[in-house]
Amino acid sequence: MSAHPFSRRHLLGGAAALSLGALPFGRARAAGPLTVGFIYVGPKDDYGYNQAHAQGAAALKAIPGLQVVEEENVRETTDVQKTMESMINLDGARLVFPTSFGYFDPHVLIEAKKNPKVQFRHCGGLWTEANPKNAGSYFGYIAQGQYLNGIVAAHASKSKRLGFVAAKPVPQVLNNVNGFLLGARSVDPSITLQVIFTGEWSLAVKEAEATNALIDGGADVITCHVDGPKVVVETAARRGAFVCGYHADQSALAKDKYLTGAEWNWASIYKGFVADMQAGKAPPNFVRGGLPDGFVKMSPYGPAVSEEARRNADAVKAEMMKGGFAIIKGPLKDNKGNEIAGPGKAFAENAIELEKTNYLVEGVKGSA
């Protein structure tokens, strides 16, 4: 819930012309404790994207001299601009985290230009040097987690057909789809993956339909990249398929059908940004990290994961922890026959090329 028992969007709309200059307490707060705002596109308890960010926000609340304000269920429209302005003008926020992908352009860019003394950090890979310098982006190499998911899925699959429910074919999602299959194919090169794009970050009906269609098509292990995996996880488990989670730990929703999951650990990033602000410095504009950096973690193994699968995944994870692990490496083609990487060519997790991924690898059935 919001830190106030009302919607900041509606309050600010009623105040219409309010600005920081019209609110004396706004400037007074800016000189005192640091106020940080978090904005979520869905509910904070969605077992997914928003919950992972809310857990990161919760980890900040014990820091002395820090106030955290939050608002959930804010659409990717001008609603988020109103929420940002409210947090700045009414709460005195000097650091704002609009967490959803669609908040960035144009909404974060507009507000960053209007509020040059406020720092905005957006989750995703969208900030560039051409954008306002008081804005920035952060993200994690969670395709590493999906690669490990794929290894475990390959050991559990009998049909050698895996399923992936995806929201939109943006680079971050495509990297996860590719990582999941390539992890599975490191165990068994004959495994295939069917992906279905719903077109929405959160749409329960389409997510359930896609999950059922994948299982009807023979997939016996399902994973996803949608905001709230709850529907996918519960639907798959109810149909008897195994599940690999995403964003947060969904093991309570699938019990013995939950294998493992790729989770975010946003607390470490948020604590770093807050430490910079409290030291009088602007946070960095471009932050990335994976398993070695503590930005990503794995869910505990479920009871159906064999010892062989555990040893396999643990060994690969140990290699990832050294840094420089390449999921995309040659020889490799996309699922249209185009070469992605020739023999000897590899893209480590921090390769800037991966931020522009627009393909699905060979073995993935579906189109970006």
C-alpha cells in the first residue's frame, strides 16, 4: 500500500497547480532525512516482479535517516508522472525508483527534465548518455538464472519439450528465453522450447491460456517472464507439469512441482544507491550485475530435483560466480538460420550487444 491512505495521483490531481515552490515543507524535507520513492505497476504481493522490488524497498526501511514511500498499481500512463510528482512535491522524495519497464519513455524522461535536483533510477536497460543525467538505469543478468533453470528442467523433463510464457519480445525477455533453452541444451541438445508471447506484462487470462496450450503441446516443464508468475505456476502445477520460477520464490504455489527459480535481489542495488545519496553523491547512471554481484539469486531446489541435476547446476553456477560466463557462444544460429556467433565467438554476461537482443536461438519454437 501507499505510505498515505489515499492515492497520490488523485491528491495531486486535485491540487493541480501545486509545485515544490508552492510547498514550503517540500524544501525543508529535502534538507533533512532522505526520502526515497518506489512505484510499482502491480500489487506488491504478486509473487513476482513487483514483489521482488518491494522486498528490496523493505530492506531499506531500517536504514537510519531514510524514509521510504511507495505506491502500487500505477499504470504505465501519465498516472506514473502524477505519482512521481506527488512523491517529490508532497513527500520531498529526492530519489525515485519507477520500477516498471514502460515507465521510462516518456514518463521518467519528462519528470527528470522537470525535476533536475531529483535522481530517477529505472529498472531496465533503457538509459543512454543522451538522456537526462539525473536519470539512469539498473538491471541484472538474470538470464544466468534462467540458464540454470534450464539445466534443472532438462534433467526433469521426460518429453524433452519445455514451455515458456513470455510477456513482450524485448531484449531482456528474449535473453531469458534463450538462456533457458541453452541451459537445457547443455544437458541434452535435442531438447526444444516452445514460447508463447501474451503481449502484456500482466494478463492472467492469457497467461493461463498460454500455459495450458504449452502443456497440451507436450511441454512438461514450464517457466515464464511475466510480472506476476502466480497464474503460470499454479496452472502448470495443477496440470502436473514441473515449474521453474522467476522474479521471486514461488515454491509455496507449486510445492513438489517447483524445481528452482531465478530470483532478483534488488536490496543490494538499492542500498548502494541510498549510500551514494546519503554521502552527497549522485548514484551511477548505469548499473548491471549478476550472480557474482549478488543482484541475482536462485530459489532452493525442490524435492523433485535429482542429485545429478543439483551437481550439474551447482557446477555451472560455480563457473558463473567467477564472472565472464558466456551463455551466447558460437557456433550458434537463431531459429531462422541466421548466424548469431561463429566458432570461437562468445558474449559474456556484460556484453553490451545483449542489451539489443532481437532474436530467438535455434531450438526455440516461436517468433520474436
